[in-house]
Amino acid sequence: MLLPMSSISLVIPNSAVAEIIGYSEPRRLEDSSDWFLGMVLWRGVYVPVISVEQICHVDATHVGPRSRIGIIYNPEKDPELPYLGLHMQDIPRAYLAESNTMESGTDDDLSQYLLSRVDGDEFSRAVPNLDAMIAALKPQISQEKVDNLNR
């Protein structure tokens, strides 16, 4: 799938996406980074939502009428943090990744949160480093802070 952000799009396997939901304002946790937008309640579970562009220091988050949140499975299958929400600017679309239509990926000048570029034309596409994003996020979430959302 191609997940559209403001200045980049993420290429992610279809199987990694649990669901795409309409944008609702995440509830902020105290003392959290700007790129950690907060938590949304999805199917009875609080899911942390991040701005990929802000964590990568590429762009600020812009919420528009077509904004969405992609609920992504944690690749590590961590029971404490089973999902990650990614703020998107638009509805994602299918992306057929064929070797003859893609250029070699490069990690030159990329954030540690992006593994590789996948630029086959004028659009900027990248493969996200979900493990690094989750590792940066985990210290900002505690059960106590999540419990405070219910008060």
C-alpha cells in the first residue's frame, strides 16, 4: 500500500495494515514529543498515533478534510503495543511494487525512521522503519498515562 503523507509517501505491505480509519483528534499524553500526536480509541484499544514527517524532521503535521489514520500491526507482535497509528494526508491506495518499475533504493540523507527510498518517478516514496518508530515511542507511553485518558 502507498500511505500518502504531505511530502513523502510510505510503501508498506498490505498485510501490515490492520485498518484505515477516519481522522479523529488523538488525545495527547503529558510530556510527549511533538511527533507523538496522542492516542485514539480503536476497537476498545488505545492506539498511539505518530506523525512520520515530524519524527523524521521533514514536515509538520497538517490535518485536512481527507486526513486518515492508518492502524498498523507492530511487526514485533508486542502485547504491550500491538498497534501503531500513522497520520496520513489522504486515503491510501494499492501500490504494485514491481522490480522493473522501481529504482534501487537508497538510504542517503534519510532519517533513522526510514529504511530506504523507492523512487521510480517524480514522487518521493520510502519504506518506514517501524521498529525504530516503536522503539522511540515506547518510553513515552506508560499505563498510568493511558489510564489518565479515562479520567
